[in-house]
Amino acid sequence: MSPMRSSPRRPARWYESVAGVQPRLFLIRAAGVTRSNRVPDGYKASGVDIAEADAGLRNIIARVTATWPKTGFGAVQLPIGYFANVVDIGGTGLALCTDGVGSKAIVAQMTGKYDTVGIDCVAMNVNDLLCVGAKPVSMVDYIAIDRADAAVLDGIAIGLAEGARQAGVSISGGEISQLPDMVKGFDLVGTAIGTVALDRILVGRDIVPGDRVIGIASNGIHSNGFTLARRAFFERARVSVDHVFAELGHPLGEELLRPTYIYVPEILEILDKIASVKALIHITGDGFLNLPRVAAEIGFIVDDLPAPPPIFDLIEEHAGVERAEMYEVYNMGIGFCVILAEHDADSALAILKRQGRDARVIGYAVADRTKSVYL
């Protein structure tokens, strides 16, 4: 997600600030074409006020961008709205971003299992840093909790440490706030930093028609869309976290708590060995509408997606939402994308296979000033 965002969607996006367009998602099926360029109905029904959040975020952005140095030390390199931002610290690019686990924390509370959400917190941040071409270095965490519980905090710390190990970063500090009058349960957020050469920042400026999109498998729904998922299962279907759907074969809570994959080792190897990487895309909130966040005026045809894992079909069924909405809320089985020249696709796939990742070419870039995505 971006260094400043409004969950679950980002109204102030890179593509709006650069191209002044609103990308759309077209879900192409035998029966016709469904166009989606609206706030998902499922989130409206879940009590998330997108319009008010949009207005508030616009005000915040207007005020905070006034603090930016224009040039020299501390100069901000990107508009607000990309996955991470970069500042100039004496000729070196310091990449930074912040993100949290959202209402996935509620599922952790419901199951009494706290040792994986820390992995999610690390993943949501380091994966975003990768998107600007940065190598993640360190992060800090913030835990807001209604009351201190040593066992809960230890479980969270176990996950944070494991996530840091997987990402090859340190956790160099943090904060715990006990807020019994404000918080019910806990909230977990992180802020991460990394480094990138100022002339190697990736934002997708050089994408051209024909460039390939490689999709790397996700580990379930990762850390987005939990407001809608919780409504689908716990309010509409009225099942518990212990319920076993036949399609899953294990408890629902276990499925929902699958930790977000951390893509750092394989993406850093691809960046090191393949020069034609044009953009890196973390498929989080907004689903496949993350693809047109790139700077180039380009669209995407995504014509070879794998079948979504069963959890997504279950959410769609019990939430009563359209398939098009699912693709603009969830990752639908693809957690990260690499956009690169066609001639290097096989080399990137070989690296991903060696690193143990399930990946394939899922589509390609096309000339499209509306920056739409065709599935």
C-alpha cells in the first residue's frame, strides 16, 4: 500500500496524479463484459464510508505535501499514492512505507492465535518497499491494545521476528500503547525503510505494449478484504472460526490466518539478475486495479490467471457480491506481479521456480490511455 492511504481503498493514487485518469476493470466472460469502476458494494454494506475517507485524505495530502523540500537532502521523489515513497538522503534513496494488518487482527482474537499476524505486518511493508525497487533494511512496529496481555504480545512478537527473518530485515524499535478507552482488542502497524539508488527507482515509466506480467501465487487472502470476509462468514453465513467448509478441508480461522507471503528473496534476485524489470506490483487492496498504478499510460490484458483458491469462491458466495468486485478487492490467488520485457520472462520464471514460488505469465501490457485492466 501507499505511504499514505485510506483503507480499504486509495483515492489518491499514482495514476490519478500523473495521468488524471480513473482506471477501470473489465471482467470479460462468455456472457459479455462487466465493467467495474465503482466503490465495491460489499464494502458499502460493511459500513466502510469511502466518500468521507476520500475527502479526509485529500485534505491530509494537501497539508502534508506542503512540508516537502523541493530539492536536495530530504527531497521526496514520488507523488503520494504509490506503494512506497523515496527521499534523497545525500545521494542515496531512502524508501519508506507504513501499513498494518487491518481487521485480520480481529480474526486472530477470535481464534486466540496471535503468532502469525506479525508476519503479515512485516510482509505488508517489505513487499511494498520492493515495488519501488528498494532492498528492505529495517522496520518498527506499533501495537495499540486495550490492555497489556503478555501472552498476546509475545505471540505478536513471535510473528514479527519470523517475518523479519524471512525478509532479511531487523526490527529496530517499536511502541506499545494501552488505550482501553479507544481500542477493543489490538491494532498492529509497521513502518519500514529500505534503500534504492535514485536512478533505479521503479514506478513503471518504461512499460511498453507487449511487456509481460508474471503473477506469483499468494497464500490465501493475505491481509486485505477482511471487513467483507468477516461479514460474509460471521454475519451472513453465521459460521464460527472453527467451521470446516468442505472446499477448504480445515477450519475457517486457520485459512483466514494464513500469513501473507514475503517476496523479498526472489524479487531481489530478479532485480539483481534481470535488467528489463519495468515494475513490481503488490496485489493488495484494490486487487488487480493495482496494476495501472504504474506511471506509464498503459493497460493490461490478464488472460491466463489460475483458478482462484476456494476461499475466494466462498467469500463471493456468502457475501453475495459479483465476481468483478472480487477482483478489485482481493488478490484472487496472485499476491505479487513482475512486469518485464517479454524476452526475460522465462529467466524470471526460472528464478521464481528455484526459490520455490508458483508463478506464471498471466498477461501483458497494451496501449491504453484509460489504463484499464481486462480479465
